[in-house]
Amino acid sequence: MTKKNKVAGILSVILLIVFIISLITMLVTGLVALFMFIAVPVGGFFDGLLDGFRSDSDSDYTMGEFVEITMAFITATMFVVVSSRLMEVLRTISAGTPFEAENADRFKRIAKVIFFAELAKLAIVPIAFLWAVLFGVEYGDGGGLSIDLTNWLGAAVALVLAEVFREGARLQEEQEFTV
Amino acid sequence: MAINVKLDRILLERGMSLTELSERVGVTIANLSILKTGKAKAIRFSTLEAICKELDCQPGDILSFDD
């Protein structure tokens, strides 16, 4: 096994672990978010609709906590998509064909997923807060607005890598058709 | 593409097959085929030199430019 393949193999194992943990987290947080959506007093006509599904203890949850869990769900979903795409990229590296147009597309998709996930996390806080104010629901302490610059930087890096792989694929094709 | 490859005509004139040329110049048949069908994006000077030497011709006999 070459050094390159060894590194790719180790990274694949790490990414597989990240993928499995993220997938479990995504499913758990998704279910909890769904449960909390039913449980949290959301105000307006929704309360009338959801009352049948609630028990007395459900009102312990606040809108802020629901926002926190939803943000965790979004982050876990982002990790699932990113780790699965990175595993596909590593597979092509192990196969010795990293410079293909599909890898450029994969990195572009990673950048898009990070971008939209961060955008959703930014948007959900003011929407939930406005909702709480409009319908007179308690927001609570959690679910504050926070900007994660690392993730935005990650999206930018993924975009740069997409362009590098696109150029690499072009050079690879040119090299293949050089006689 | 504006560059035309006339390798098949030269080969016909010399009565040489692509396989024979491939063996003589040390370029694979697949690569010569790419060149012959005009799919090549570039040609190395060393390849051109070897082809010209074996076919006893000038680069202009193999390549031409159409405006």
C-alpha cells in the first residue's frame, strides 16, 4: 500500500465514523425537534391543532430550546452530506483518478450544503423570535444568534477546491489527449 | 478544430499500417488513433519528430491549418 493510499484509507475510516455519528445525531435530533415542535406552545391556531398530541409536562420546553435542537439537526445533516461526499472523493483518490469533473462537482455541492445550512441556522433564530413575539410565546434563554465563521470559511475552501479539481480535470484530459 | 491531421493519407501513400508505425515510433496504437482521428489536443515535438523520421516527411505533410 502506498503512502498516499494509506492516508486516504485512514481518512476514509475517520470519515466513516463521522458519517455514522452524524447520521445517528441527525435522526435523534430530527425526532426530538419533531417532538418539540408538537410540545412547544407555538401560539396562534397551531396550538389548537397540536393540543391533542400534548401532555401536561410538554409545556416545559421553550421556543429557544426548539431552535437549539433544530440547529443541531441542521448541523448533523450538513455533516452527513459533507462526510459522504468526502468519502466519495477519497475513493477516487485511492483508485488513482482524483482529477475528474465529478470531484469538482462534489466539492461545489459541499460548499452549497455548508452555505445553505449556515444560512438556515442564521435565519431560524429571527424567524422563531418574531414568531414568539407575534404569538406571545415564551422564547427562553437558549437559541441565540451565533455566527460560526469556521463553517463559512469551510464553504469558501470547498469552493476553491472545486475550482482546483476542475482545473486538474481539465489538465488531466489534456494530458490524456497529448500524443 | 482548425488544425487538420493528414496522417491517414501519408500512411496510405507510404503503404504503412498504423500498427507498423506504432511499433516503429514507440507510440501506442491508441495514441496514434487519437492523432489520426483529430481528437488529440497536443502533440509532443518528440512524437512529431519520430513520425516524420519514419514516414520520411515534413511536419507540414502531417499537419495543416484551416482558417
